[in-house]
Amino acid sequence: MRGPQGCRAVKLRGVGGTAKYGVAAADLEELLAKGCELFKKPVNGCRVVAYDDGAEVTAESFRTLPNHAELVLLSGDEAWSGFAADIARLLGPDRTSGRLLAAAKDLLANEQLAGRRKLLGDVLLHLDDRSDLESREEDQDWFQGVAQRFTTKSAYMKYNCESRIRGYVKELGAAAKSIQKPRMKEEFTKTASSLVAMLKADEYNGRYFDRSEEEEERLCSAAGWFTCQGAFDRDACKSFHSINPYGNRESRIVFSTWNLDHRIEKKRTVIPALVEAVQNRRSSEVNLQYFYRLLFTTHNLKLVHIVCHNKAPHNLQCDSKKMYKRATKGDKSSAGKEKRSRVK
């Protein structure tokens, strides 16, 4: 698209700012003159470069510029390395300043390409970081939709983790109902009750999401950043997924799509192994600590982004040597007699 009387229309900005001006010019000389007037710069020593890659615009290349090309006006020793320079500024120490937030919102409002709008939206989400605020009074927007009894972000996030892990208890109850033999059901219920008592004593391990906990107890940084630990069969997340649900309301909501994934699968493997253990031995001989770690702790749980949550069968098994308590010499003798009597 051309400006009046055959002029070429471009978008011009300076270094250190994000404001863009529409400028119509017939040639590079006119563009420099108008640009210097806009940005209050002397024409001598000024030049224009492409926003995308920092390539200098010449009189010849000016004539082949695409419609509404984005250009940057430089003077003196100023340099522009392309849009990577903007990324560096966003990652810099002033990334949460009001000026940058406003500029990002302005860019998003004026962007027409869907792909770039998505990218700008993601950038804006991370720029809108209020993780330094903790109480409901300080950050009321974060608490929209959160029950009034929660007055701090940490308290709610702790509850969030507790709720997830409480859900695993229901599956123990479902397994008990599936057992037909009354004696076996009684033994399994007794075992499950012991596991639940251990979990209650640990406050349902809600500390994993609580940034106010000690470093070795939580899965996040002191600021509230969580990093994906990768799929069950990976040592780390190759996509470097990360999120700070303490930062803003949208991040808090998106975090609900992240999963605590059992490496050795809870429903397919761990609970059936527990049922088998109770069927083969007395409940008092079952290694509760082992099954507790597999069901409810980060010994077997990995925090993963939804993309890294592999729902295919994991094909990992419980360690049969750890399913039962280690017997003393006296216990081994009596256990052997009991086993022989059962075989008969």
C-alpha cells in the first residue's frame, strides 16, 4: 500500500521505545528527514534499519520494502540487532515495569496476524507478574473465584495440592469395594486406613505447592515458579515448560492443567499390587512406607505440563522386595509355617 502521491507508507520507531509512527515518504532521504523530526534527532549520522533483522535500508532497498514495513531509526552509536533486542529488553530487570506492560498491550491491540497475537499474548501473560504480592488485600484480582477463607496465595496453593492428593484416597476406597471376599476386604480396608492416617499426619503433602515452605519440601522456587519435570520416562522436560501460578489469575487457572503424574502408575500398578500384597500376607506385614511413597509423595510423583503427561501405559512395576516388611529370624520361621499351611 502506498501513501499519498506514490509515497511508500512505513511504520517507524526508535531505540528504547515501542511507540510506532506511520510515515509516508517517496524515498529514503524524505523518510530520514521526517523520522528525525518525529524523534527529535539530527539528520546527520542517522540511518534506518529493518525491525526484524537490523539490516540497513538503502536508497535502493527502500523502493522494494513491503507494505507497512517496520523500521527503526538509529543515530550515532545506536545499534539494533533485530527483534531479538526487544526480547532482551523484556527479559531485562525492568520487564515488569508499567511502561513495558502498556507497550506490550499496545502491540497486541494493533497486531493482526493470529500467530503473532498468540506470541504477544503469552509474553503479556508473563509480563503481568504480581508474584511479589501475597495477600488477598494486595492482589484481589488473583483471588477471583477463590473461596473467601483463603487470605494468602500460599494457603490456597497448599490447599490446591492437598485436593489433588486427596483424590488418590478415593481410588483406594474404590479398590476396597471391588474385593469380594469379606476377610480380604477387611484387611485391605485396614491397610488403606493406615495409609490415609499417614497422609493426614503429613497434611496431605500440600507443602509441594506452597512457596513459603522450606526449599527441600516444595516443588517451586521461593517466588512461586514451577518447572515441568518431564514425562515419566524422561529425566527432564525438553521443552523447558515453566509457570508461576502465583503471578496472576490466568496463570493460576492454567496451572490446573498441570499434573502430578505417577511414574509407577497408581491405578494400573500400585493399587493392584497393594491388593495383591494384602491377599498374600497379613496387613501387618505389608510395607506401608513403601506404598505410601508410591501413592502420595514425590518419590513416585512428577509434576508435568499437560503436553508432557504421557497417558500411555508406563510398564513400570512395583519392587516385590519392598512390598513387605523385613522379617526377623523368628518372624521368618512363623511366616514359613503359615505359608505352608495356606498352600495346603
